[in-house]
Amino acid sequence: MQQQAWFILAIVLYLLVMVGIGIWGYTKSSEYEDYTVGGRGLPPFVAALSAGASDMSGWLLMGLPGALFVTGLSEAWIAIGLTIGAWANWKWVAPRLRAYSEVAGNSITLPSFFENRLHDQSRLLRIVSAAIIIFFFVFYVASGMVAGGRYFEATFDGSYFTGMLIVAAVTVLYTLIGGFLAVSYTDVVQGILMFSALVIVPIMALMSLDNPSDVFTWATTHSYGPHPEGNPTYFSLFAGVSASVIIGNLAWGLGYFGQPHVVVRFLALRTPGDARAGRFWGISWMALSMLGAVVVAMVATVYFSQNPDVAVTDQENFETVFLDLARILFHPLIAGIVLTAVLAAIMSTMSSQMLVVSSSLVEDLYRVVAKKRPSNKVLVLFSRLAVLGVALIAFAMSIHPNESILGLVSFAWAGFGAAFGPVVVASLYWPRLTSAGALAGMITGAVVAVGWKLAGWSSLIYEMVPAVALSAAALLIVSLVTRPPQAAQEEFVRAQRLAAAS
């Protein structure tokens, strides 16, 4: 059997499992709340791996190893910042948000939580936050489709367009029919695959070297990838990078507080107390996976240099080093299974993002203008149509990509982190927050993130830093000159008690 046939067999089996879970999710999602947040019955292990898998995407197995391969360990500041941010999110946001969303009108989306928490009668807060979600998630979903196309190029030496089409079609299928439960449980399978691959591939690659200790010195003095004379600063966290770059990379961690596809897992937990177990599983998975991605990049600098007869498929951004190592080192069937980890990472993120956009379109826009509450059947139908619509727009954007996977992800991540992060934290910890202050902070964060990127200033410092700072300042100033309703302050006390009692 040829190598490609083994790869196809492994991937077809994987895709069938994903569709099967989607069908199972369909049988469990008769109610609208089941389709959007799984009826608030998600166990902590499932919530943790679902949040991690939907968060990391193809970036963890393609974007991060590629950046580390090209630049060196200075890119690890992103991984450090993300791990710290994820821990803080599970520690300080998860239990309170789960409790407060129940107190604040049993909110099932982030925009509805903002409106109910701040008693916004104008509905502007809900509409603006939904619009921000839709805008930035189109770029995020597009990054997943780009990763899917490049995955098929590297794995099968096939068409970018065909690969993108297959990944998009299967992801849309199981998300559309199975809803939140299908997305969450496919994420668990995908998270386990990703973790296993990031442990196995670097170990096997190390064992294939004549001298495994070369990984600690080789890149500095030998030709590899884009460095014909080596990269003398490869192993330094500080050399060759400015303080603004380090701060910008660490600032990725700030983005966690405002990522709708991550915090929706907190809304779906069974109880606020489940956040403690979720934090253990989630951070353990994440830290070990990040370490695996770092080691993959380090080993790749040696392996491809010592084996000039093989080359990295992506010679521009080098985002296929993980794929290429897996394809070369393993029996085709095992390699096919390992390579599905990348497909898993891509699909887990895309499915979560499409579902969140669908929820915002239906729950936060359609229901705002609807004269009466539609039936559950109609809401679920509209949610499925919204998934399909978002996928088609993102697909059109991805046909001719002009930016790296990491570039697309970083833009959307900064947009969400700046627009929603300060508002989420203030909503949970500051009773003086007002709807006007939240709206000012949200708009400021989104506008600054987009403007900074378009102005080309991201090379000075990652747009997350100024956008979060100015968002927080606008939120604070406007809230201090306006007054929150008394009912909102009373709810704040009740939510604190519920979170503390769990």
C-alpha cells in the first residue's frame, strides 16, 4: 500500500469519527440551549480539553513551530504569555463568570451576559459586541481554512483549494448538525490527538539524530532553513529581540479574558466549583503541548540540516515542520494518525468559532429585532444556517491567502482581547462598571486593535498592548462619570456569594 493511501485511510477514519460524534450531538440537542451551551452540563475535563483544543488551533502545531524554527526561542514568549493567561482565566474568570451568567438572566452568550449584567436598556451593548464577534471571527475561521489548505499541500502534495474545501465541509457538517455538545466532545478527541502527537513526534525525531544533544547548539552555527550561516541568537530568550517584542509576545496572555470561544466553556460548566478541576486539566494539557511544540522546532533545525535530501514543504513561513517530520519519521499509517492531530487542531478551533458566531447572530442580533420569541426549532434552524453562512464568507477570504496563519490569528486574538477582556474582568470584579463604560471600552479596544494593525505599527509593538490599555482607560473614565442601576449592584453581590459558595 502506498504512503498516500495509508494517510487517506487514517484521515477518513478520523473524519468518520468526527461526523459520528456530530450525529450523537444531534440526538442530544433538541432544545436551543442544548445547541448553544450544551444545557450547562459540561464536565470539567471535557470543558478543559475543549477550551484548549478550540483555543490552540493549527497555530500550535503549525504556526508556533514555524515561528520558533525561523526566529528562535524568543518566539517562546508567546507560549509563556499564553500559559500564564490561560491559568489566570481559569482561576479568576471561570468560576465567577459561570455564577454571574446564571444570576444575570441565565445568559448563554457573552453579549447577552454584558447586557443582562449591566441592565442595558438600549441594547447597544449586545448589538455592538455581537458585531465585533462576527467581524473578528471571520478572520479567525479564515486562518483555520488556510491551515487546512496548507495541511493538505504538505501531507498529500495536493491542491491547497481541495484541502481547504474538505476541511471546511466536514467541520461545517458536524458543527451544523451537532451543535455545542458535538463541538465539545470532538474537541476532547482532537485535544488528545494533539497532545499525543506533540509528545511522540519530538521524541522520535530526537531518537533519529546521530547526536541528540545537537539540538542545544546546532542552529547557532550551522546552516538551516532561512539561515544559510546559522542563527547565533537562536537559543536566547532576549538576544536579538527588543523589550517591546517581549512585552508584545507576553501580551498574548491578556487576550484570554476576551476570547468568546474559550469563555463560552465557562458558561457551560455544571457548577462554578468545576472550574478548579478544569484549571488542572486545562493548564496541564496546555503546558505540555507548548513544550512539545518548542522541542519540535528545535529538533527540526538539526534534522533538516543533517538530511539535505528532505526539505520543509513550506519554504516561506516554514509552518509545515511538524507535518514534514511526522510524514518522514513514521510508518505511513502511524504518520497518518499523527498528522490527523493537525487536522484536529484546525477543525476544533473552526467549529467552536463558527458556533459562537452562529449564537451571536441568532441570540444577540436576530432575537433583538424579533417581535416575539421564535420556537426552539426555528432558533436551532437559524443557528445552523448561520454556521453555514459564516463558513462561506471565511472560505471566500481564504482562497488566496496573503498572510501567515500566525498573522491572521494574532489579529483576531488582539481584537477580542482588547474589545472584551477589560469588560469581562470589570464585569466580574468591579460593581461600579456601567453599560456606557463597557460600551466605550469595547469600541475603543476594537478600533485601536484594527487601526494599529492597518497603520503598520504592529512591528513596533503588538496591537494587543495599546488596545487593551486604551480600552481599560475608556471603560474606567466613562464608568466613573455615569452611574450603574441599583439592581445591577445588588446582582453583583448575589453573584459573588454564589461563586464563593461553590
